[in-house]
Amino acid sequence: MAAALVGKAKTVTVIDLVEAPFQLALGKEVGNAVRKVTHLLLLIVTTVMMLFTKITRKSSLELH
């Protein structure tokens, strides 16, 4: 439902009953650990992509 409102509203706030991902199935502690690992993986992927972009740009400049 929130996705359908994004284009029509200036802001959309989503409220959830749980504080951590997978809290209801695995517990709050595991859910928080999943959140931390997910954030770490996103940071690593973003860093690698930035480095790869810099390397490929530098390589393409050297070729010309």
C-alpha cells in the first residue's frame, strides 16, 4: 500500500509492530544481528563498486 502512495504524497511513513527484521520468527536478537550484517554487506558492496568505478575510469583515461 505504501508503494502506491509514494508518487501521490510528499512523505510516506511506514509503521511496523516489530523492531528488528525477522523478529517474530527468529527473535529480536537475531533480527538485530541480521540488520547489522545487512548494513555491513551494503557498505562493502558500495565501497567495492566505488573502487571499481575509479579503477575503470582511470584505465579508460590511460587508454586514450
